[in-house]
Amino acid sequence: MKLENKLFEAYANCSEHYMIYLCDMKTNVSRWSKYAVDYFGLPQEYITDLPSLWVPKIHPEDRHIFTQDINEVFSGKKERHSCEYRVTTATGDYVWVHCTGQMVRDEDGKQDVFAGTIAHFGTDTKYDSGTNLLSLSAFRRDLNKFADQMDFQYGLLMIGVDDFKRINDDFGFSFGNAVLKRIATVITAVKSAGMKIYRLDGDKFVVLYPRADQKDLHDFWERLNSILTRQLEVENQTIYLTFSTGALVVKEVHRDEDTVFSDLEYALETAKKNRKGKVVFFSEELYEEKKRNQKILETILRDIRNGFRGFTVYYQPQIGAEDKRLFGAEALLRYTNEELGGNIPPGVFIPLLEKANQMLSIGKWVLTQALEQMSAWEEGGIRHYISVNVSYLQFRAPEFKQYVVDELKRLHYPPEMLILELTESCSIEDISELADTLQFLEEHGVLTSLDDFGSGYASLGVLRTLPVDWVKLDYSFVSRLNESERDRSIIRHIINLCRDNEINVCIEGIETPETEKLVMSYHPQLLQGYYYARPMPAEKYYKSFLIPDRQGVEKRVCLNEIRENQRSALETERRIVECVERIIGTQDMESTIDMVLETILDYYHGERSYIFEFDWKKRTSTNTYERCAVGIRPEIQNLQDVPLEANWRWIEVFREHKNIWIADLEELKDANPSEYEILAPQGIHSLIVVPFFENNVLQGYMGVDNPDRHKNSSYFLTHLTYFISSEISKFQLTRRLEILSYMDSLTGLQNRNSYTQYVSEYHKTPRGSVGVMFLDLNGLKKINDTFGHGYGDQYIKMLADLLLERFDKKEIYRISGDEFLVICEGKSEEEFHCLAEKLQQDIQYEDSPLATCGVQWQGGDCEIGDLVTKADQDMYQQKRTYYRRREDKGHDSKASVKADKNIQMDQNMLLEVLPVGIVLYDCDSDGVHLVFTNRFFRKMVGGYSSKWEENIDMLVVIHPQDRKRLQNEVIRASITGNVLKSRFRMKGTDGEYLSVMMSAQQIDKSGVASRFYATFMQC
């Protein structure tokens, strides 16, 4: 009978994750594995008229999914069945299952046998109801499971939708859920075999990629991102989305799930913050940054508990546009801690405070400090406006508005002199609630302002709703005024609109006299920026701007004095701008960097300027660019591939985002003799070195030796490094993309572009003999159609691996889906044909070769294109012979034998590409002998051939302490016929023992020998 099949029994008994079924289409009888019978509570192993029994067990909401798909198979519209639905188990609970099946036809083309598997996923909690993907709890369970598996490497991608809140706000939550479901569909369609996809909370998805390295993850992300970022059609709406992604390769044994999850989330947060629309890998540098941020946060929280130790309020002047008199100041929070290396930038500690929900307490402290300082100055006769930044979260706090009023009363400070600036720390969720708060403050005399107007929430719609007194224009507008007529027009219209509605305007970001002159033409009320002064402590601010005259009135701001003090700074800014403009607009990176280094030499009057880049994989630093003053000896040739250990003190300093200053090298002679011995021979007496980063990863440093001017300032270098590092990264990426364009992403071999380039270069250099092998995979389409493209990809990789075992990588090309070229130069005809014969042996599987190969050789110069064409023609001649031989064998036997042969060939191909170790072995009184192993097993353990009847004693590679036990277990299984499950140690490719789990089923017994079918998994 068709349903009586030993392989069915063996596979059904070995599998713990899949339930097997076979259906005879002509008798309407189906056979189910015992596991399926027990799990689903079926009446027996053999069932007649299965649909009448099975369909009622399916969840009512899912029945149409099953019936529609299975009817298409039975009606002949398609050959493969695949769908997911809920079905009741023997206990009456619903579980999610993935059901697949394949129709097999007889020689007359009629439906003969329908076979497939059912995989169950447990209860509903394992699946996300909105997307049908695996859920967060399933993801955490899998992480926990992998944490206990030795030597198991896997990759993770956490994908977040950028600005997804905008989708919900614009279209509603129902549409947002439809978008998430569409994204889930795309990811599922793109994923490869073995991957798992999860839906986490909100707009986050996770891809788990077993045994992936960083390149595998990046290649998959690029393929997925290129599809996701195209237009998506959802409910007759066309939308465009971008996605930020955090990535992580997990290698360490017993790495707990919380650490993995936390690291992955941190990588995603970094991508959303600094690299929106890109992927960020969690790296050693990111780990250090995470640790540093955690240390900063812990230190900040400790200092807050200790009376806000280390926090200071700085003040930046605001100037009246018409009379150039001092109007007031903006209070700005600063934080210093010597344990953390000194000053911590607001861009670092403010987000940490927001994340730790500390903005309300720190906001109250800043307000109180600023009001107390203003009150003290007012007692000295100085009436002074003060602007204080307040986040939306602070405004939402019920007690905050009353706290403002109470503090004003306590300090007797006039409320009309206080301006509260609403900052964009988060999106406004309830604008009416905010409007009520602002109205309350207005009733108590307090002024309010919209900060960063023109970006994010601060739009004209909000301006229409909120009762504010001031608007502060976003710096991004001002920074582009000289280049953008569009920005000039926007500012002009915003100021006119504010004037019509009696709202005052402050323009911040004034840094040059040209910008001041331009914005003055728009008639704003206030100006603010570095052109007038940087933020400074209260004492310095008082001395610079508020020393009263004898009448006790405020001192007029003397812009001439300020400009005189800043003349040097403006010259520095001018040079920086010149360099940045050249960097951004360059088409010739080499000459641009040379110009920048020349500018650095001129600015510092130094002897040598340079750039070093780090290679973290090779653990070296290399002097990639150098510029020397006249008469100074270049050092670049002596500073290639320097071990990072030689720079380690500097690297530790750089990771703290600090610079290196050496004022006198002689001071290092005793303090750090090893560093002194490296620098002194280069003629260095002093230096300034500044690190540069890309995505918060330390990439290298830029510096100047022996500066004679600006010796104590790294300002010029620091500002240039940002733009230089960005352009260097783009330059490196361009070079990498050029390399990748000549590489096949699946196999890592050279591709058709590389072959085309080889042909164009072939005749430029005299060549000797050349041999060509043209290979075409047999049966790839059938494997793709029958088992899916994931198995097809494994099939392609298998041939690529065989070629790499015989030939140098630079000799092999994958020129299309199933076609490969091997081009060997400089070999004699005998050597070449010997290699070709060995390759033919490598790709032979029984009488069914993995690929068909055409071979051509020619001595001396030749037309390489013609030689490849001849090899191609030879290959097709060989393929015709191969198919003719198969047809002849089919006609010489019965049709059933022919069908069995074809099925056997497909089974052998499937065994080769299955992602699990497959072994056939014989057991007799002499021991355990390998008969067949598939590719996965050979890569896991190594040293075995794929050929049948190799008769290798399997016990010799089993750990001596496990051999006797395993042999006894095999003998018992051969006697009883039971499934054998055993865990033991087996020697791997590197000679070390691996822990493996074997599930084996006896499939044949002849005399004293038993043949077993076994699956192996590393554990």
C-alpha cells in the first residue's frame, strides 16, 4: 500500500515538532503519525473521508482559511498547501498550527498521494493576535532557551517604524493596526528558512536569524529594507515609511535573556536617535557607551538625591533687536562631575533624565535657582527678564503650575518678568489640557513661549490653539538663511503672522554679523546666539552684562567690546565653515582631506597634521592621511597597521569623549616611558589629538604635532572631526559597495559583474593557458517548487562549498541563479583535466549528479568569451545526455519504479539541504557503520563523505566514555524496534568534542545487521 512506508514511520517517530500525514487520493484514506493521533485526539491512525472529521475541529473564524487553500490544491489550481489556523487538541484547547502539504501525481498526471506536516505553536499567547506573528512572550522564551545552548550563535534584528505615532494620529488606530499587519506580511514573505519573526509591543518587530553573523544580518536587512521602504498599499491608501533597526549577534554561552533584550533595545534606540532609517549593530563600543550612560544616570540620580550636587544654571543673554540693549537671559542647565570626566553635555544627560522620569524634579530646581538669582539681582536694582525651559511633561504635572505661582510669591519676583518656554521633549497628547495650563499661568501674570518653533509639534496649528506671548524660531531655520530662500520666506511669514496676532518673536542661533544683518530686516523683537555670548555662570554673566552704574540702571551692552573679544573666535568659525563647505561639496575626497590638513597646519602653525583610522577587527590603527610643513620628515609609511595596544591609553581617553593634549613630551619620559619611546623618534615635542566617532563608535583620531599657535585649544579640530568622520565613512561605504557589487550575496563568490570585468581585463595582460568549467545545477527548480526557496538556497550554497574546497575563491563565479564558472589560468591540460575529474567525483550523488559540468581548455592566448561559450555548449550536451539516460532508465522499468527513482532523487537532494544532521547507519556485531551523511551533518561534525556504502566505523569518533553506552542502546533499539533517543559527545571538525542529541529509528533489518535513520542536533 502507498500508506505503508518505512521512511514515514521513521520520520514520524523521530520528529518531536512535526506531525505527519499521507492521503491516498484514489481511496480517500489518510494515515496520521501516532503523535498527531494522540495530540489531536483522532479516532485512529487510518481515517476515511478526513475533511468531514478535520474541518469541525478548526476554529470557526479560521475554517475558510483552510478550506479555501486545500480546495485549490484538490481542484488542481496549485500543488502545494500551506496555511496557519487554530484547531482543537485532545484536551479541547485551541492551538495555532502551520499546515503544509504537497500533491504527488502518477505517470498519467493524476493526483496520487497528498503528503505533509503539521507544526503546532501552542496556545494563543504564543501568537500576536494582530499580526499572527510570534509574540513577545514567545520571543523571551526562545531567548531563555538559547541561553542554555552551548556554542549556539544567532543574530537578532529589532525593527521599529519611524514616527509610527503619526500614522495613528492621521488615520486612526484601526488603520495603524492594518499597517502593522501589512509590515508583518512583508517580513514573513522575505524571511529565509529557519528564521523566526516576532511582534513586540507597539511598532517593533524582531527577526531571529539562526547561526547568522553580522554580514548575514546586514545583507538580510538591506534586502528587507529595500522592500519595506517602497510604497505600501494599505486599505486603498498609499503610505511611505522608514524603519530604524537595532541588530545584535549573540555568541556568548549562557547570555541571559534580559541582557540580550536590553542590548537589542539599546541598539534600536541609538538607531532611532542618531541613524533614523538605518541599522545599528550593538558593538563593543555601543556596550561601553551603554555602560557609560548607565554610570552617568546612576551618578546623576545620586547627585540629585544629594541636593542636586554638580548641577549649575548658566545664563545666555537675549538682546533687544532695535536698541541692542540687554533684555534678559535664558536659564540653561549644566552638569559637571569629576568622576565622569568633568562637564557632561546637555544632549547626553537631558535624555537620561527624561528616561528616568526626573524632569519634573530637576525642572522645579532650575526654576527655583533662576528665580532666586533674579530676585537677588533685583534687590540690587536690576530688573531683568528670565526665560526658563519647561518640558511638556512638566506642564502636564498637576502640581507644577501652582508651584510656579507659589515660588514667585515666595521670592516676591514679578511674574510678568518670567517667561516659561515650552520645549519639545515629547509630543503633545492633550492640547486642550495644555491650553488650560497656559491660561492659568497667563491669569497669574506669567509669560509663555513656544521654543523651537517650526519643528515637530511647534506648528501654526498649535500657535492658533495655545495662548502664548512669545515664539522662539528654531535654530535650523537660522542656520540655513544664507543659502535657502525658502527658509527666508518662511521666517518672514511667521514673523508677520505673529505680529498680526500680537505675539513677540525671538530668533536664536545668531552666530555671525551677516546673519544678524539678515534677520534684522525681518524686525523680530529679540536676538540670541553665540555672536553675542555663549551661556556662562551667573557670576561671569553679572560681570559681563549687569554691573550697574551709579543710578542703579542696567548697563548698556557694548557690542563693540563683545565683538572685539570674539574676533579670534569668528576667524576660527570662518575657517571651519570654509573647510566644511569644501568637505560637503567634494567629489575628490583625497584632495579635500589634504586641503583640510593644510588648513590645520596653517591654523596651529604646526609641523605635521594627520588622520588615523582604527580597524577593530584587525585591532590596528593606520595613519591614512598626513600633511607636513616644509622641511618636516613624513611618518605615514612608518605608521601603518600599528597594534591598538600601542594606542590603548589614548583609546581609553577617547572613549570618555576627551581629547589628548601633550604640552611637553619630556614630562612623559618618566610617567609613561613606552609612549615617550613611540613619539620621541617622530620629532614630537607637543601635540593635540581629537577623536572622531560615527554612530557613537570610535573610528579614529585627527591631530597636529608641535603647534606654535592655539596650543591650548582643540576647538578647531573638534568641529572639523564631525564632518571629516562622516565623509570618511561615506567614502569607505562607497568603496565597500563597489566591492559588494562584484560579489554574490548568497554564496560570497564573485558574480557576473566580476566576470564581465575579468573578460574586459583579460587581453590587457599576456596570459598563458586557461581552462574553463561551466556548471549548471540539476533540479534546482524542482527543489524550489517542492520544498521552497530556502532549501534551494541551501542547495546552491552546497555546490559553492564544494567548489571552494577545490579551487581558489578568485577562480569561481556565480553568473546566474543555477550557473557557475570556474576559470583556471596557468595550468597544463593534464593538470586542468585532473581537477575537472575530481570535481566530477565531488558532485556525483549515486547516479544523480548535483550539477552538470562542461569543460574546455586552451594553451596560450585565446578569446576567453569563446572558450566560455564552448564550455557552456559542452555542459548542455552533457545535460541532454543526463536527461536521456534518466528517460531510458524510466522506460526500461515499470512506471512505479520510475516514479520511485524520481522521488528518491528528490529525497536525496532534500536530505542534502535540510537544516538538520541526517545520517543512515548500519549496526552489527562489528560496530556502527556510517552509510550516508548529509551536508549539515558533515559541516557540524566533519570528515565524512556523502557517498553511500563508505562503511566508516562511527564509534571511533564517539567520546570513549560514551561508546559502550551508545552501542548498547543501539543494540536494544534494533531488537525492540523502539525509537532511540540519546545524548552523547562526538568529535567535531576542530578535534574538540561536541554534545549532540540523536533521534534514530530502525528502518530495515537484514540478518544480524540493522539499518537506522537518524537526525542529529547540536546541543
